[in-house]
Amino acid sequence: MAARGPFLWRDGPGGRAVSWRVWVLIWLLPGVMAAGALFLVFEQLWKQAVSVPAVGVVDHVYSWPGETLFDRGQTLYSPRMRYTEPDGQSRAATVGLAHPGFDFARGSEHAIRIFPGRDRDAMLPGLHNWMAAIVVGLLAAVLALPALWAHLRLRKWLAG
């Protein structure tokens, strides 16, 4: 008599079988990472769509020592930009990021993207805005390789 109830895989007189739970376990982490990367891409596309280009003038630069594994021993900078909204109102906002390369001179002008009518950070255009999506996407791709290997091995085992 065949065993009843939940199982992951079984090999018995009724043949080989693999539960749907195994397939979910194999593809769960790469799938979640890929979904996260897609979310981050769409978030960045949305930010690009609702923001407008402007010119920001640096009026203050915040600085502090780096404390993480990647920036220890470096000084991080975060500029505050003063800009004029399309309705003529003057505002100031930081870029929301800190980087050793953001040590801009006071009074210097930079192309930024702003969110009119919203009290949010300004965006400095560049690849750094897409880095989170790129890193999570690369993690998804790397995690998909062992998942694909396990998937193919299980298919081969099922074929017998």
C-alpha cells in the first residue's frame, strides 16, 4: 500500500513522484529575488516618470566618516541642493545618498531631477540610481543556476 499524506518526493511501487513543494523550494529564492529586481526597476522607472529635470545649486555638503565594510576609512558626502520648482517656489533637498564622489563645491550647479509639489529628496541622474535593481537581479541570476541544476537533476530522476 502506498504512503498517503504530504511528501516531498517518493520512490515506490507506484513510481517516482516529486511534490509541488519541492519545485517551490527550488525556485522560491531565485523567484523572490527576480521579483524584487523587477520591483526596483519599476520603482526607478516610476521615479523617472514623475520627476522633472532641474538645475540644483549646492548650498551645503554634509560629511561623515564611512562606517561600513565598503566605505570604512573614507569620508562620505551628501550635498544639499537648492532649486526652483516649476511654479517658482525655491526649495532645498539632499540627494538622499552619500558617496565619496559627492564632494561638490558650494555654489556649483548640477543637473538633478525633482518631484514637483512633493517634499522629497532630489535625484542625481546616474547609474547609482539603478544599482540596487542591478545587484538584486544579478543575485537572482546567480541563484537561478543551482535551482536550474536541481530542477534538471530532479527531472532526470523522475525519468528514471
